[in-house]
Amino acid sequence: MRRLNIDALVYCLVSAALAIAGWKLVDHRAGLLLSVGLFLIVMPTSAVVLSRTGNFALERGIRWGILALAALALFSFADLGG
């Protein structure tokens, strides 16, 4: 049995928390956009980075960067009155 990948688990929990925050702070569409939209952006980006470079550290950095940008966008939008 393989050991648990802590980075992937933390990423999933943070992503889910961000979608729930979008639901609570703005509305249900923001939560849906953050959950499905991030999936549709992160998965192909990760696949391209890994297929071209094979660099897992670069892929992890890009994945976390996309999540950080989504969080900044959510909290900026919520602060403007959503």
C-alpha cells in the first residue's frame, strides 16, 4: 500500500474550503464556479506541465498558484459587495 500524499490531501481540502467560502460569501454560483472551474483549469494545466517537463515541483507550484489567484479573486469580489 502506498503512503498518503499529504500535499494532495491539503490541496483538496483547501480547494473544497475555497468553494464553500465562495458559496457562503457570494452565492451558490461562485461555489460551483470555484469547484468545477478550478478543476477544468488545473487538470489540463497539470497535464501539460508534467508531460512537457516531468517536473513535479513546477506542477505543484503552478497548481498552488492557480488556487491562490482564485482565492484572491474570490475575496476581492466578495469585498466589493459580490
